Amino acid sequence: MPATGDRPAGRRDLGVLALVVLAPIWGYGWVASKVALGYCPPLAFAALRAGLSLPCLFLVLLVARRSLRPPPLAFTVTVGLLQTTAFVGLSVWAVAEGGAGKVAVLTYTMPFWLLLLARAFLGERLRGSQILAVGLALGGLLLVISPWTLHDVRSSVLAVAGGVAWAASALVVKLMQRRHEVDVLSLTAWQMVFGSLPLIVCALVVGGAGPQWTAAFVAGLSYTVLLANVLAWILWLYALRTLPAGTAGLGTLAIPAIGVLAAWLQLGERPTAVEAAGMVLIAAALALLAARGGAARRAGVGTDDGKLA
């Protein structure tokens, strides 16, 4: 792949545009899920969201003329169980239990869990700015959850667990990329095949009330499937391909902020002063990591080798 400076300016501009469009789509997705969950049990919604995304993703593979052959099976199944079964299941459950904006912020602590997992399993050392970022994030996490209030704690724990599962799936992807050439779009589609099956089976076994097919539910489900899952993944992959990793990372900072703002405006979820302070700390930590990644890229230290910038 050519260096960033060699990329045509038009492609870079389109990459920035992709991020500009992506942020509100992913940010509002938390609110859309909260609305849909008013008419559907969490497990059934998670199964529908993952299952209905499958034909769309494979259609994209066909249109893009990508191979339909699955990536290495053991890695792909593991990623699916972590990224779709655990992450989607836990995050949907968290939104059903608590505030959409708060869940969005707590889920996006994923990069910090990934740093700690990479330290434990890949032997990657934490540098000075990374240690500071983890410290800021943990402090913000404590303020957002506010366990001493005993309010919304279960939802917060579920959201954090979802972030940890997301980070674990990213760690497995890094290990996979060290051994195999992997098409990310193909991996996204096939991991969802294996990850959605447990959600579908559990939803069928648990049974209970099915969704109420109201206009609001159909709109929320359609949004999460077509926009927050399929279109957002395409935009994200394009941004990663055309922009430096640090720039792409900075572009995601707006996602939890938009989630909080949208939940405030539409659902009346107003953060407390303590929660707001914690969210600011987490955002500052994310910005610090993204800035460090951009500086490492400019210095010629790539991130494609599986290292965390």
C-alpha cells in the first residue's frame, strides 16, 4: 500500500467524508436500538440485528467481487463468538437496561482494554502516553459508572463487558493477521455467520414474547441493520484504507459524543455532572491514543504489523 502522502487527494477527501458520515450513523445507532428495544426483548433484538445483517454483508461481498471463501476457521469462529455473540448481545442488553448515551461511552472504552490485553498476551509494552490514557480512561470509567450511587450499575457493567469482548475480538484479529492474509470485509461477514448462530438459538430456546412489529420497531431495526451495521462497516473500511490509522481513530471520537447528545435530545437522558466529567476524561484518553497513533504513523512506525500505535 502506498504511503499516505502518495494517495490521491480525492481519495483522502472521500475518506474524510466517509468518517463525517460514519460518526452520526454509529452515534445515533445507540438511540435507534433503545427505541427498538421498547418493542422487543433484548435477546430477540440482538438475534434479529445480527441475522438480518448477514444477507446484506454477503451481497456486498458479491458486488465487490470478493471471495466467498471463509477466512481461517478457528480464528473466524472465535472472532464471531466475541465480536457478534458477546459484544452485540452484551451491548444490546446494556441498552435495554440503561441509558443509550451512557452505554455508548462505556462501550468505547474498548481501546484501553485492547492495550491491556495486548500487554498480557502479545507482550506489547505500554508507553508513557498510553499509560496516561489508560489512567484517564479508568478514572473516567469510575465516574461514569458511579458504583457508589447503585444507579444503572448493571447496565454499566454489561456495557464495559461488551467493550472488553470487542477488545478481545480485536486481539484475536491481530493474532490472525500475523499468520494469515485476511480480507477484512470477508472476515466481517463470516464472523457474523458464526457469531449470530448462538444468539438465534438462544432467542429460540428462551422464547417468550416476540417483537411488536410497530412502525417504530421496524424503523429502529432497519436503522441498526442497514445503516449501523452494513453501511457503517463499508464506510469504516474505506476510511481505514484511504486515511492514516491515527486520523481514522480521531474520526471515531465523535461517535460516543453524538450518542450522548442524541440520547439527551430524543430520550431525555441528561448526564449528571459526575457522569459528564467521566465522559470528558474518557474522550480525552481516546484523543490521546489517537494522537499518539497519528504521530507514530508520521514517524514511520506502522500499525499494520499488529502493534498498537
